[in-house]
Amino acid sequence: MAQYGGMKADDAKRLKDLERENARLKKIVADRRLDIDMLKELNRGS
């Protein structure tokens, strides 16, 4: 089986998939934080 940086090819692919999913989830969290901050600002103005 092919090796990549000491990893088997399927392990390297799994790591890449997890990194991609982690980036996607971090973006979702950042978007929600922006939503919360906007709502807090709107609430202060009321």
C-alpha cells in the first residue's frame, strides 16, 4: 500500500476528509457567531 508521510494512503485520505469537514464546521460556527453578534446589536438598539 502507498505511504504518504508515514501514513497509508487510506489514512491520508481520511485525514484530508476530516480536515475539510473541520474547516466546513469552523465556517458554520463563525457564521453563527456573526448572527449572534448582529442580533445582540439589534437588541441593544431596541
